[in-house]
Amino acid sequence: MSENPLEDQAPVGSYSFRPPVGSDTLIDHAADRSNASAQHTILVGELHHRLQNTLSIVLALSRLTARTVDTVDEFQVAFGQRIEAMARTNALLLRGQVQAVSVQTALETELQPYLDDNGQVTLICDPLKVSSAAALSLSLIFHELATNAAKYGALAKPSGRLVVECRASALGGVLHWRESVVAPLAPSVREGSGSLLISRLARGLGGTSRIELLPGGLEAEITFRLDEA
């Protein structure tokens, strides 16, 4: 007899464990729920970051707009238009739940009222993308340039022409904005909120801004980081 009493009680032959019927389905379901929970956590974190970034921009917009207008009515119009520009970009982000935004799409969104068949606007853009956070700032830059052109520049009259080029460079993206007008433009008496906002937004995008009011029309060059994903 064996010294181990359990050996005498062991069944004759081999035995292998078989999981209960349906256990594979339960395991797969549990794994799917775990993956869904992890993805939900990531999406909530991304939404929180996007919301914080948006609120920071809104606060900065309100302060900057207030410093560069003279009346409450002017503030309401300028601030309201900037919030609408942000809302259009947010709609692009939410529509596709994307992490990066096409620079051309952002440009077309702001220039849409002027992109018709009369050739007033020429838009040339490389396939560039920026992060969701950068898209808000970049769209605001496009909005400021388009608003100024519609009020005082190339888009104020049918005879004006606007050429917008956005190219890739060794350091990121470069926007060239060139307006052509028939009547010479008088230099601005003071630097408005638009140019101040563009300068600050460009710095926040890791780039620079240059805006010149020439006799033939406004010219601007904006540089910015591209999405690394």
C-alpha cells in the first residue's frame, strides 16, 4: 500500500477538466465589457480635456474682446461671432468623433459663404491635420481673417480677390493669406482685437503670425504645429 492514502483513492485512468457549456461566451462577454469600460474612460478623459481647453479659450476671448471694443453692443457682436466660430469647429469634432481635423475642412467651414463659382476666393491646401485642441484655435484664426476681409478687405466687394494657401513645411504648417483690392486700404489707427487674438493663438499653436496691411490688400502668414498622430 502506498504511504500516501490519497493515492489509493485516486481514480484509475486520466482525467481532464472541461469548462461548463457556455462559459466561453461568458468570458468573451466579460472581456467585451472590460474593453468597453476602458474605452469609455478614455473618451471621458478626452472630453474633459477638450472642455477645459474650450472654456479656457472662451475666457480669454471674453477678456480680449472686452479690452478692444468701446460699447456693450460691439462686445456682443464680436464675442458672439467668435463663439459661433468655435461652435462650428466643435460640430466638426463631434460629427465624426475625430482626434484630428483637416486644415482644409476648417478653412472651408469659415470661408463657405464666399466659396462660389465667381472665383473670388482661391483655396489651395495640402492634406494637413491638427489635433482637436489646435483645431479650435486655428479655426478662430481663420474666422478673424475672414471677418476682417468681409468688413474691410477683399471680401467686402465683388471686385476683391482672396488667395489662401496652406502648405506643409519642415516646421509644420504655413498659411499664406493674400487679399487684392481695387481701392487702397488705409492703415488701421490701432491694433484691433482680431490681430491681437491671431498673434496669441498662433503662439499657443507653437507658431508665429505676421500681418501686413499693404496698399493692394492685406497679407498674412501664420505658422503652426501639425498633428503628430
